Amino acid sequence: MASPHSTSPPNARRLARRQATIDEALDIAVSIMESAGVAGVSMSEIARRLGMRQPSLYKYFSSLHAVYDALFARGIARSEAAVRAAVEPLPPGVPRIRASARALVRWAVENPALAQLLFWRPVPGFTPTPETFAASARQMEAALAEFAAAVRLGHLTAEAVSPEALRLYTVVLSGLISQQLANEPAAGYETGMFTGLTETALDLFFARYTTIGGTGADTRP
């Protein structure tokens, strides 16, 4: 006899269907954001495109802000996956940091709706829940660990692990992303007039924290 705590196949199927509906709703929300702006999502429009009545959608999301929170979590997870794939084959140090930066900027311009939600504040009154924002904080902790490794290897000075350095790093990346999305949103990473400055911007950043005789400013994989 099955334990009352075991997951039976019917329950598993129900959970899978529920998750499929949630994923489809989020796909629809992204599509709406791409056409109507990030703040243009509504529960009624998601429900209409799903083919369900609006009250039924509240079985999956408690509010519109809950939809945005799930979208924020999706953006964090997918950008993190893109960065992880880019740096995985590389040794620690500046080359990994450069690869991480390029991957994040590329992901952002290829996913502009989610990127705006992550880097801007386009939805009045929305802030991610502490649980969701914790994933963003973990990303910053991972970046700090990469900088610490570059310091240990002698690529960068000890100042590179300061709060100032990490803030400046985020300013450089968010500046590239914001300028590209705001001024040339249809361009890709390779052809964008602002994303084309990524390497130069990173050179300038690393020049500030490169040790004498170090390789941070011009080390590229």
C-alpha cells in the first residue's frame, strides 16, 4: 500500500500539467511585454490567450505582481545559465570575468523584455519578493568570488574585491545593456553600436584594477 506521503502518478501528472500552464502563462507574459512594454501585462490578457477565464488564472498566480515575480525569477535563472555556460570551460581569473560579462550583455540584448525587468524598474509598484531577489544576490556573490580568484592569481589588485569595484562593474554592464536596449533595441549583440563597445568598456574597467605587470586589461580568451 502506498504511503500517504508518496507521490502517485495521477498527482505527478497534475503537477506536471500545472507547471506546464504556469510556463505557458509566463511565455505569454513575455510576448505581451515584447509588444506592449514590460508594464503592459495584465491578468485578463494572459487568461484570454490561455483560453481560460480570468478567475481561473488566480489558481496559478495570486496577483499580477506574482506573475512579474515569476518572470523576474525566470530572468535570473536564464541569465545565470547563460553565464555559467560561457565560463565553465575557462580557468579562474580575468578571462572568466570577461566571458561572464560578455555572456550577460549578450543574453540581455537577446532577451530585452526580461532584461528590462531585471535591470530597470519598468513596473510601477513591483519589487521582487525576498526569496526571488535572493537569487540575484547570489549572482553578485558569485561575481565577487570570481574577482577574488583573479586577485589571488595576481591579475587584479586587492581593490578589485571592494564594494566600489563591484558597483563599478555593474555600472559598466548595465550601462552597455541599457544604452543598447534604449537606443538600438532591434540590433543584436554582434552588430549593436553599444554592445560593440563591450571589450573596450571592460578594458577600461580592468585598467583601474590591474596589477603592475598584470594582464587584466588585455587578457581575452
